Amino acid sequence: MCGLTDQPIAALLQDLKSRGLLDSTLVIWGSEFGRLPMSQSGNGRDHNPHGFTMWFAGGGVKGGQAIGDTDDFGLYGVGDRYHMRDFHSTILHALGLDQHKLWYLHNGRHEKLTDFGGKVIEKVFA
Amino acid sequence: MYPKGLQRRNVLRMAAQGFGAVALESMLQRELGAKPRSNPLAAKAPHFPAKAKSVIFLFMVGAPGQMDTFDPKPGLARYAGKPLPESFGKISSQFTSGDTPILPSPWEFKRYGQSGLPVSSLYPHLSKCVDDICFVRNFYTESVVHAPAMYQVQSGRILMGYPSMGSWVTYGLGSESENLPAYVVMPQPEGTPEGGTPMWSSGFLPAIHQGTTLRGGPNPVLNLKLPEGMTPQRQRRTLDFLQKMNDLDTEETDTEMAARISSYELAFRMQSRPRRWISQRNPMRRASFMGWIKSLRKSLERAACSHGVWWNAGCVSCSYSLVEARSASSGTLTKT
């Protein structure tokens, strides 16, 4: 299935770019977790939430770079690991929204997407 | 016994009509005093200048392996068939407990573009775009199970019931487009992801902020086409009448009702200008992923003027499929 998504996603990026829309459109690629370096049932891989890749393109993004790393086996994220709170605060930041100002009063609590806050991954942006 | 003109029958009639009159007066007052509904999706200014106006989230349901796509790990080949070094400790996931051997990636990595970033042979086309892409290689979530992890990516919590990112964004920014849904969800051609509708739920935010699902085929939005014999003018009159009745009997705090009314109105505008959001001659071609992406791009182009439009595109791309692709030569299929 990865193969099936290859040409369409590349075409999407190129089309957006040729129409001048990529500059104002944030394209995000990612999943709910990654996969383990060990095998499962021979040639599969079990779920790995400890360190995995997502990518950004377009709206304000500095392309042609890789931020962060996983260990030699791709099992754990190393250095500054990024939680989903960081993912969300980065996206809100791209859209001009302050994660701490975007709240909704629910059951007496100021609910926010990033709960107690994430760190914006500044390096993503140009 | 009764004075003239105040017969028992007349008293009853007048009293009954009187109650009617009281009710009528009350209803008229409410109608006269009814405030025009404000647009809950009116565009709002961001907190600071935005870098992006729209978001397309290509959500790769099922989780492709990082070491098979964009994060090469040559160490895996050196340890092929051996156990993970003990220094890593005990690794438990949903189906395995860390005692299976290391599996090297079957895909070859090469460096591409001016940046020289590595991409696996799974992506011969996407590899040409690396100079536009910023990879972040060390994200982590907290669940080894698909659906809860999906909820965490989409809404920040592993439990369902919290507002999704797209809902928060339309709540924060509204939409400049009145004729298109601000938050669109296009499930993969094969069906909805495992996490289901809670992935694009508005949670406790007003219901207007939930994602609008666009399905494949000639009817991307169910029941949007006018039934035979129904003219747009008649539809408008019906909606106006419905609106009046709703205004008489709707609490302002009833966000479910507000969302429903807003949906009717948006549907009417989409019926009136179908070409504005999707070409009639080119219905959602979703039999293939390429058709699906074309529809996505076309719709986005039509919405290019919009602010805060969120497209959540779920598609299958997982290790299960990776194994499936590989199994053509090895003969086994592992479903995870």
C-alpha cells in the first residue's frame, strides 16, 4: 500500500506547487505509530510507538531537512523526542493559533488540544 | 341564569380561543424578537500571522515502518536474525514481547535531491520531492494499539470523545468559505479507518466543528442531491419554513440543532453551486488512490480562497500491506 500512495502523494505535492498553493497549504504525512525493528510472524513488524517518522511540507515549512533521529535499530527516538502534544502545537503554530489561547470551557475546565501544552518544533519552519 | 352574551358555551369558546391568542401572541413576539442566527463558522483572525491557510493531513492508517520508508537503519542488516541487544531491555508490543529476531528492511535506500535525504525504494516518485519535505524522525505516542493511538494523533488523547485537530482549528479560525465544509474527511477508498468517526469528532466543542465525510462515488455527501420533482425554489421555501419553526423552539445552547440547521443551509448552497466544490462530470474518483488524491487536489483548488480549511485524508499504508507486498515472493501473509 505504501507503493500505491507513492505517485499520488508526489503528484499532490507537485500539483500544489505548480499552482502556487503549496506555500499556503501545510501537508502532513504520518501515522499513529511506527514499526519495531524485530520481526513478527516471520516477515512482519509489530507496533512501535517509541520513535517514528512523520513529515511536513508546504506552508512555512523548511524542506530538505530531517529533524531528530532514532537509535541504530530505529526502535527509540533519541535526543529531543516529540510527543503528539508537540505535533499539535506545531500545527496550530503554523496556522497562527496559540495553543494556550485556543481553549473551550468544558465541565469547569479550560480544555485545550495540547492539554498542558506542547513545544512547537521551531526547526520545522523556515 | 347567565347575562345575555355570556352563555356557558360562549365562555368556553372564548376561553379556549383566549388561550390560543395568548400562545399566538407569545409566538409572534418570539418571532419578532428572534435574532438572526449568527454564522458559527464565521472567519476569525488568528492569534498571530499564519504560515499556512489550509492543512492536508495524509494519515497513513496502520503505520508504515520508519526503517522501511524514511529512516534507514543499516544496523538492522548487521544484526539480521539475531536478537535485539540486551541493553535495550524488555520490549513488549501488542503481539510480540521482544524475543523475535531483528528483521532488516527489504527495501533499498538511496539519497535524493540537493538535500541528499534518504528514501526507500517504496517511493520512487515521492523521493523526487524530498527538498520540499521536512522529516521529523522521533515522534512518539503512548499506545501500541491502533485505535487509541489514532485518537492520540487526531485529538491528543488515547480515549475517544475529545475534539479532533480539525475541529479545534475550525473552532479557532472559522472558515472564509460559506459554500464548502471547513473540515473535510476523506476516508480511504476501502472504508473508514479502525478508529472510526471519533477520529474527526468535535467532542465537547459545538457540533458544527465535526468533520464532514466525503465518500467515494457519485454521491460524496449522502442525500445532497435533490429528490426528483423538488425544485431549488421549493427546497428554499421548505428550508425557510423549517428555519422559522426552529427559531421558535430552539435553545441557543443546543449546538446539535445549530449544527444540523447549518448543515441544511450549507447543503443547500452546495446544491446550488455544485461545480464550486466538485465537478459533476468528474465525481469523486475514489476507486483508486490516484483518483482519490486527484479529487482531493481538485477540491482544494476550488477552496483555495478559504481560510482554515482542514482536509483529513485517511488512507491505508501499513506494515500489514508492506508484508503483503513482500509476501508475493516469500509466500506468507501476516496480518497485524
